[in-house]
Amino acid sequence: MSTPDGDEQLEAFVVPESLGGERVDRAVAMVTGWSRAEVQAVADRGEIEVDGRVVAKSRKLAAGERVEVHGRPAVTAPPGPEPVPVDVVYEDADVVVVLKPAGLVVHPGAGHDHGTLVHGLLARYPELAGVGAPDRPGIVHRLDRDTSGLMVVARSEAAYDALVDALAGRMLTREYDALVWGHPENPRGVVDAPIGRSTTRRTRMAVRNEGKEARTVYEVVEWFGQPEVARLRCRLETGRTHQIRVHLAAIGHPVVGDAAYGGRRTGIDLDRPFLHAERLAFAHPVTGEPLDFRVPLPAGLDAVLRSLRS
């Protein structure tokens, strides 16, 4: 594989005994000095090979294998601090748990150069600038712009690495409160369907055979008849973009208020998806202490439920 400057590889090394058993992303980060998130981005582009084969970022290495890196992290201007309000639920030297409101974008991206959660976090915790990816410092997982609820942010590099591993190992419990159209056939179920970028609308996701593994567990906790909707508790076993919204729409029960995936209908007037990350539980990435957080529905969503019950 060639690179823009004509080199066969930008970095290459034989895995020493000390790195045997390490993940590709962690080992390459140690060798190159890049952040773990930067290496993951390079791996996601298919630019890391082991013994001549493109490998995933989570692949474990064996001593003696040859690793070749054919790409560099994208050069992005890191965000700076801005006076964006941040609702902190918990903080210590390594992690911050925040309650993100609907309408707030998590990190800078296309069309959102300023006013994101990250900008507000940097104003409150300037040390985050050196944690994780430069364009999304401290961010381990995300919530969609119009989804409210709990997020954990890494405040130290050690916490970032441990939380990324915990997320990949499905050791973070993330539960969501959702209101969907219709009544699911079964009161409990699992949607196990790969998700990838839609081929017709590139800003949306879709269930696709070529997509990445995605699993959502749901349980009906409340039924309503007029209009016919159901309140679900959803648990993520993976973390794909728009995962709950795509999975529930795929089984014929789109999230109420979700215009992107068929959930904007007459009967309930809601200008955002009824989707709220109500619970977040994990082992502290440094101390191992079990942490478990819950937050109630925001006022607007709670008002919808009270109206349905009356």
C-alpha cells in the first residue's frame, strides 16, 4: 500500500514480547505516541496491517508479528473552551458524569464548530485537552443531538483507555427510556441486526447486512391505548450511531417524535425523539468502584406521559 509521499509504510515494527496480547490500537499508540483515539481512526480506515493483512483496532497481537501503519491521524484544529453550561452529576479526578440536554451537540463536527458539550467541558476541565482524540477530548461515547441523558467523560488518559476497553467489552450499562408507536408483539425482546450508513440518505443509518454488529435489548414497561404507543426500557449491548432509533424503526415501532426514522405522527406533538438515557452504570476505570447513576425524564417528556395517563 502506498502513501501520499510514496513510502510503503509510515510506521512499521515487529511486536516485542512486552506487547504480546495487547490490542492493535493500544500497541500502535505506544509505539507512535499518537493517542488511542487517533490510532483507532487510522485502523477504522483500514490503514493498519499485521503480517500483510488489514486488521481491526481490537485485534490482539502476538509477539513476532509485523505491524505496518499506512496512514496518519487527521489533522484537526482542537476545540477551545466556551461558556456552554454543563450539568454535572458526578466528578472526580478521573471521570465526569454529565446530564446532556436535548438539542446540544456532543462534539465539534460538520456544521457545529462551536457551542458543543466539549467546548463547555473544556471551560470547566481544561486538562481534558490532552485526553483522547484532539477534536473530541475526553469523549468515550456519545448521545445524538436530540437525545437527552447521561454520559461519562474521561478526565485522565488512564480513565479514557479503561473506559474505551469497558465499552468495547460491553461492561458499561446504558439504559434508555423510549416511547414508541404501536405495541410490540412481545413484551421483551432483542433486536440483533447490523447497522451501517444508509445508501440513499447519507446522514442516516439503516439495518444493512454489510453494517457493524448491533444489539438492542428492550422491555415494555407501560402500554397506552389512545394513541396506541408503548413505553420501553432499552439497553444497548453495542453502541452504533442512532442504534435504538434504527432498531426500533426496523421492527415497526419508531420512536415517537423521531422525524428521521418515521416517528413524527399526529396524536402526540413532540419536536424531538422521546429517547432519554436514564441510567449509566460502570466500574470506576481507576479504582474499580461500582458506579450507578439514574436521572428522571426531562419535563417535556414527562408531560407527554402524564397526558397519556390522563
